Amino acid sequence: MTQRINILYDIYLNSEKSAISKNKHSDVNALLVFPNYYNVAMSNLGFLRVYELLNAPDFMSCDRAFLQDFNNDERTVYNNRGIISIERRKNILNYDLIFFSLSYENDFINILKILHAENIPFLSKDRQQPDINGSSYYPLIMAGGVISFLNPEPVAPLFDIMFVGEAEAIFPDFLQIVQKHFQSLKKNKQTVKQDILEESSKLEGIYVPSAYDFIFSKRGVLEIPLIENVIVKTSYPEKIKRKWLDYGFTPSISSITSEYAEFSSMKLIEIARGCKRGCRFCSAAFIYLPARKSSIKDVISGIAKAEEFEKIGFVGLDTMDNEYIKTYMQFSLEEKKTFSLSSVRFDCLDESNIDIMNRAGLKTVTLAVETGSERLKKIINKDIKNETILATIKKIIESGIMNIKAYFMIGLPTEDIYDIQETIALIKLMRIQFVESSRKNKRIGKLTIGLSPFVPKAWTPLQWENFENEKTLSKKINFIYKELNNLPNISLNINSVKSAFTEAFFARGSRLSLNILINSFNNNSTIKKAIIASGYKIDDFMRKYSTEEILPWDILDQGITKNYLKEEYDRALKYKTTPGCFEGCKRCGIC
Ligand code: SF4
């Protein structure tokens, strides 16, 4: 096994461009772990940014580790086999600090696999004593990434510390504390660990999960709500404030790329964080508020320094809504680079932008449509008329760009068969427009329709909504499939209901969800079976939440008031749309 992983890691390392190399002796050895495979991790801009940040101080060096896959039988594989770092091939337990980078709920199971592979006790409280050999100590195990400030609770008890907010804003003060304690008390690592934990808990953006006890309703007499109370240890804050960077921040730019990464030939450059539009299902928009643009100077210099790359990937929630996007696209063109845009709104695409895209050789434009139902568009606060959608498709295809990817959601709140029919009707009209416009160009590309189940997410106005029953979701998908599958020029891409169920289970989960995950891991069973075996019903987790109950993520202070989210939820159910952020606005509590 070791030989096999060594060969694979040699191949990966040799494939990396502009790798951060730190062959130095440092006081502190850190390890950044991504709970998924190398190719996924290396396409994650947040992971790459944190790797850079952890290697920046002189006193510290940071290696990377990933989920390892040696054969198909993961249960066997992860018994008694270690996880090693890609740089120094050292075992996890040989590091002083371990940072997990968490981006997706569906990776939670992989955290357990990684800890299990090293015989590391899952729960932070069980790692406070020396390790199984009795000779050493367990390093501080921490986690950051979007999950840790969206809803950290389903994995919180696994970690000694979680970072609530943007790493660039939290790390300077936190790493100073790390340096101080490692340098002054190096002889006793257990004391160092305890001191870092205690001192850093006073910082904004630091969450020490063990200081908070969640009291749940008793099994067997289960009633909504599940959480009865939260008890906070003295001297710990009642809520953990999110910390974020200011406007004009230094953007994340992919520091390393590898041909084995998903976006291998692309340099990723972050042009904005958050989004001011207020689509009510979008957690990334809300938890990164206020919407901020990156420093223009840094984006331009990032493009200029991308000599080794063919393509620039502009990353942001609404890339076309950025007042500098035209400058960035134009400059990329002058630098003889093509580019891609992570997400585009219909109402922001004008002719001149489409023209630049076309001249840059863009082959596909990705559009997030969400639904064809006029009623549901109002609920989700994305009220873009079907005429605008069709006119945009016409403009894109007639400009010479050949392919369109359009994303839709199913299972949106209050959705019924008529809404589904409206969505089908819109997709059929999109296809007609697509084919007609393609004919004028005398060549036809592909219209890809992506369908995903709606998953209610924390910190959005739709956080109280239920995840639709899986049977109903499957019926709706089958209905759409039958209507569209045989139409020429359409390719359907349907996300699995099963995977959306797991995402939904964790997205609004609590520490109970972790107990269930551990049960499922230990018994090699599904989450559903583990829910039932633990004495709960599936609906306890998928149901509509009451606006009055304690939510697991209430432990965080995002800056947005709960009242604002409630008002927005109420407006959604009354089909009232809300304008996006504007100058002088103070309504959500952030500005
Ligand atoms: S206060 Fe207003 S402008 Fe500021 S983030 Fe909230 S909604 Fe947007």
C-alpha cells in the first residue's frame, strides 16, 4: 500500500505547477487535510488559499493530505492503514496541528474514514488524554471552510476548534497565539495545546465546540423542537461572531495547479465574495454578505502572471454583476487567454459582454435558471421573466457561442405539478430558441439541462422549509425525464436524490446528526437505517422547522438578524420579491 500511494503522490507532485515548496525546519508542523480526493481538493480555491496562508509564516510549514483510495473495499482499506501527507509522506499523527478544510456536507463521512484510519478517537473530548500508545498526545484538530460558518454542528464535536468566517481574517491573530505557545512551551505539547485552545477562544471567529452543551428532547417522547437548550461554559461567548475581510480584499488565486486537478489548465481568480441579489435559497450569497469585490489591482496582476495557463477561471457568485468584469475579460483577451465564468445571471448579459466572451473563444455559457414557474420565481426572489431568458439564449447562440448549460431546481417550497409543467414548458421553449438561433449559425451545439433537488440551507430565508419527500422528488424527476429525454439537442443531467438527501440531512443537522453518522459508519449502514436505529424518524430531520425553535446554527452570529430572515421567509410565502442590497440599506443587520 505504502509503495502504491508513494508512486501516486510522486506523480501528483511532479505534475504540480508553481508548487509551494517549504523544505525548511519549522517550529510548527501543520497539516491541511481535505476530506476528499486529490483532484477535488486541488480544484478548491479555498483549500489552495489556506495552504498558502499556513505556509506564509516563517515559524510554520504546512503539508497536505487527502482521502486515500487503495481499492474498492473502503471498509477494509481504512482498517489499520494510515493517511500520509503528500509532501513529506509523514503520518497524520506526526504533525503538531491538523486543519481540515470543509466545503461539502457529503464529505463528512470521509472525515470519519480519515480519523479511523489513524485510530484517532472521533470526538474531541476523547482526545484530551495521551494517545492509544500512552506515549504521545493528539494534535489540535481544527476545521475551517464554508461549512464551519454555515452550520458546523453536525461535525462540531469532532474538532477542538472551528474557524467561523474567512481564514484570511482569522488566521493573523490565531497564528500569533500558536507561535507564542509553541515557542515558549515546546517541551510539553499537551500544555501548548490547552493554552492555544484557551487563549484563542477569546478571539472573534474561534469556536470551541466542547464549551457548548446542546440539550436535546428525550428519545421516545420526541417532539418538535429537537433542541431544548444550549448551555455555554463560563467565559465562552454566547454566540460566535463570524469574521470577514473588508471591501477590496486580496483575492484567492490558485497557487498550484496539477493536470490531475479538475480545472487543470485554468488559473482560478476570485473576483467577488457574497452576492447582493438576495436569492432566498442561496446560502453562499447570505453567509458571505456584505457582497464585496476583490482588489482590482490584484485581479489584473493575477491575470498578468498567469503565463503558464491557457485559461482564467473567474470565481464569484454573480460574475457578470461585477462592474469590472468587462475590464477583466478584455484584459484576459489582450493577454491571449480564454476565460470561464463560474455563474452568470440572465439580466446582466449585454451584447458587448457576449461579444468579448465570443472573441475569447468561450464555447459554453452556464446559466442558473432555477425554475420556469412564475409563482416559484417570486418565492425564491429570482424573478427573471421567461422572455428575458429566451432573449438571452438567442443573443448567446447568435453571437457564435455554441453551448448552453442551464440549471434548474426541483422540490422548491410549495411546488406542485403545475410548477413542474411550467418548467418543462420553459425548457421546451429554450430548446426551440436554441435550435433556431443555432440554425442561423449553420452549426448546432448542446443544450444541457441540469436538475437538482432543492436543499434548504442554514442562514437563508428558506432555512425553515422541508426537504421534499424522496418519492415525490423521484416522481417529479421521472415526469420531467419522460417529457424531455427524447427531444433532440437536449442533454439531461440529473443530480441524485439520494445524495441530495444526505446533503439535506447534514445541512440543517445538529450534534444528533453526528451520533447518527457515527452509528452508520460503525455499523456500515445507511444514514436512513441509522436514523431509525437511533430511535428517530426520517421526518425529524427533513421536516419544516418552526420559526420559533432553536436552530443548531443559532450558536453563530453571522451578522444577519434572525428577524430579517423571518421577514424574508414571510415575504416568500406571500410571493413578494425583495430588491437586492442598496446604498444606505441597513435592513439585514450586516452593514
Ligand atoms: S444591510 Fe442591506 S446592503 Fe447590507 S448586506 Fe444586508 S441587505 Fe445588503
